[in-house]
Amino acid sequence: MKKTATAFAVAALLLTSGCTNLSKTEQGALSGGAIGAGVGAAATAIAGSSIAAGMIVGGAVGAAAGAYSGCKQDDKC
């Protein structure tokens, strides 16, 4: 659990360091990926499965959903 908390802290630091001049599509993909990874890690930790796999799958699904939502806001889809 200590490694997971450290990974989240590092990810949050990296995500907030380069968020200037992003389109809504890019912002959606970035935030959706981060939220999805967090939810995936939490869900798999509760279920007793691989946390890394949950983060990967959750992050990918979250990034795709966030990018689509941002694309709709940019009126480019």
C-alpha cells in the first residue's frame, strides 16, 4: 500500500507540472486517465487482484472517456 501511495503522489506531481495550454480534449484525457487509474487501483485492491493491472486498465478507459468528453466540448468530434 505504501508503494501505491508513493505512485499516486508522483503521478499527481507529474500531471500538474505540464497542464498549460492544453485543449479540452487533452485536459480530458489527462484527468480521465488519472481518475481512471485511481479508481482501477482502488477497485482491484478491494477485490484482491493486481493493483498494477487495475491502474493500467482504469487509466486507459478513463483517458479514452475523458478525451471523448473533451473532444465533444471542443466541437471537434
